[in-house]
Amino acid sequence: MSVYAILFYAIAVFILASTAIAVTRRHLVHAAVFLALSFFGSAMLFYLLGAPLLAMLEVIVYVGAIMVLFLFVIMMVEVKGKDSGVLTRGQQAAAALLGIVYVAAAVMLVRAAAAGGNAALQAAVAEPAVFGEYLFRQHWLSIEIASFLLLIALMGVLHLGRDIRRRQTGKENAS
Amino acid sequence: MLAWITGLIVLLVKLVVVLVALLLTAAYLVWAERKLLARLQVRLGPNRAGKFGLLQPIADMIKLLTKEDLVPESADRVIFLLAPAVVSVTALLMFAVVPFGTDITLFGRRVPLIISDINVALLLVFAFSSLGVYGVALGGWASNSKFALIGGIRGAAQMISYELPLGLSLVPVVMLARSFSLVDIVNAQNSYPFILVQPLAFAIFVISAMAESKRIPFDLPEAENELGAGFHTEYSGMRFGLFFLGEYVHMQVLGALVAVFFLGGWRGPWLPGPLWLFVKIIAVALVMIWIRGTLPRLRYDQLMAICWKVLVPAALINIILTGFVMLI
């Protein structure tokens, strides 16, 4: 077994272990920290497989932005964890369904890779400039649609925030 | 195999040299800051330990190392113990991609004066800078004290917000250099430093960098007169020292980044590369200390308003302008 293979399996065990701990912790901050560790592990795996750009984006976006926001909200709200009934039956069903979809996709990918196709990795291993050019030449429409959706979400949040503030100041004026 | 082992030895030597230089400079930056700040406030500053107080950093280090390492009873023990390390480690790791000279030849081997030249170096800097938020946020939360928690939350909000203008201000630099690699960015400034063509980006970057390192006028996470010491209120001994070390290493890294992105990195006449980089780092650090001695602390709403209403739009306009000029 080469050094790379040993590293691969070590990182894989690390990711699986931290994800397993993340979903079983009752304490929300601990769960968030372990999830961040698991994302960091995925980034290391990307780097090992020769995709530094994806590795950095994973750290910047998932660990550095999304998980920090999660942590921020948890710290602000400080939920005292209830012992049972975190998820309703419907949410559990949805989670199970999504899990099955993911497992199916993974099995299909592994089978395609075994048959000689290497499509998933080939797309990931690219220089930043090449990747950017490919993205903006081939998929510009999807990018525009996605950014438009994000813009609408942003405007929605702004509108909600403004509305609440105006109502509060209105009350103050009345009293 | 032999080449592999010599490569490893060269790498280890470089790591040791850079680490020792960073830590020593951090210790003496503290001395310089206390001395300069004292002069700005018409005081004398440290002058008891050694000539001009030059042994003060060493005395401080001994004091911090021998102090009792307190952990509050109701603190979240593991996270409380680990958080300071996150701050200083991420700050130190960022220096791995900063080039400090041309390749030199040692015993017939070409040795590049950089620890790791990867093609996404700029993104790596941002990745580690965003990981640093965890140290502040978790350190503040794990202390289980109201002051520390408020400091941690403020720190997280401030650092996430200012990462945006910090990143956006560098887009024109990447456009000009056509690369994420810091080596290529320095090489692209062969004829002129980018500060001449990107003064706006330079201003935005320096302001956001000061906010990112939580210094006055952006030191709300540790505002002494309202929060005790903010996110590190409950820390003592060397764990507090690690937060402190992280802050001063961060200052040097930001100085190095300002030098690499806008001042031509290690390039300059007469002096050798590493010395030029050192001079530029110290110059940026001294300006930061000067600003600390001059400006009062911002209010929280002013902090957010400057970020979202001034810096981000200015950075976006700067990107569009640069694009136009490059196309013409």
C-alpha cells in the first residue's frame, strides 16, 4: 500500500468517524464542531485526489461560512437540548428518503468508476482558470439562474428585516 | 530516495527558520507596539528589563509560561482548551504560501524561497483566515461567561463580514496577475507594484485586514471597557498567550500579504529579497500600530455600515472598472 493509499483510508476513517459523532451528539455546539471537522476532512481528501481548488472552496464555503453561521445561530439562541423528539415523523421520513437517494447515487458512481469511467474525478481535477472557463462557457445559463435565485432570496431577507423594523418604530411612535 | 530525503530536510530547515523568525518578530512586535503606543500617548513604555526594555518580551514569555492555567468550572473543557491553538495555528499556517525571495542554489540544488507554492495559494489564505473564526467564536462560547460569549459572537460576525471585502478587493489583483499563486502575483509586479494601479483595492484590503485581525479601531470583540477582555476574558497563562501570539502573527501575515499583493512582495532594489519583505511587513505593522494610537473604537452599527455600505460596493465597482480597463 502506497503512502497515498494509507493517507486516503486514514482521512476516510476520520471523515466517517467525525460525521458519525456529529449526528449522534445531543449537544448542538459539539455536533456543529464535529460536522466542521468532517467538512475539513473532505477538503483534505479532495486535496489528496489532486483537486486543490475544490479543497479550498470546501473549506472557505462550508467550514468557513456555512458552519460558522450555524454556530453563530446556535450560540445566539442557545437551545437547551430536549431528550427526545428532535425530528418529527415526517422529517425522519424525508431524511431517510434523501439518504437513500444519496446511497443510490454513490453506488451508481462506484459502479461507473469500476467499469472504467472516471467522469466524477476528471471534472474535479482542473486548474482554476480551466475550471472557470468551462463553467462560464458551458453552464452560464445555470449560473445566471442560480445567482438570480440567490439575489431574490437576499432581497426577500432585506424586505422582511425592514418590515419588522418599521413596525417596531411605528409602535414606539404610538406609545 | 536520497533526493526525497534531502528535499524533506530542506523543507524542515525552511519551516524552522520561518517559524523562529515569525515567533521572534511577534515577540518584538509586542515590544515595539508597547513602546510606540507609549510614545504616542506621551508615556515611556517598558524600560525596566534590559536596555530600552528590550528583554521585556522574554520576561513576559516566562511570566505567561509559569502562570497557572485556569479552566473555569462551568466551561466546556475540551473546546476551551483547544480554541487558543486554533487561532495561533491558522495564523502561522497562512505564512506557508508567502514567497520571500527568488530561488537560490544550495549545494547544486535549486531551493525556492517559499514553503509551499500551490496554484490556489490565495484561496488557501482565505480558507485559513476563515478557520480562525472558530478559535474566537468557540473560545468565547466555551468560557461560559457573558462577556466572553458577547465577544465571541461579535468576533464571528465581524470576521465573516469583513472576509467579503477582503476577498473582493483581491479580485482585481488576481485579474491583473492572471493567477491565484502568490509567486505568480509577485512576478507580475516585476515592473511596477500593484498599488500604483489599484490604490482603491489597496485601501479596501488594508482596512478589511485590520478588521480581520481585530485591532483598534475594529477591536469590538475584545473591547476592554465594555467586555473585560472579550472572548479571552477567562483565559490565563500561556493559553491567553496563544491568543496574543495569534494576533501578532496575524499582523505579520497581513503585512506580508499587503506586501505580496500591492507592494511587490520581496522585490526591491539593492537589498536581498527576504530583507525587503521583512522591511515591508514591519512598515505595515508600524502603520497599524500608529492607527491604533490615533483612532477611537467604532460602534457596532458603524462597523457593519462601513463593511456592507462602503467597502463591499467600492470593491465591486473596482472589479468592474478593472475589467473595463483590461478589455480596452
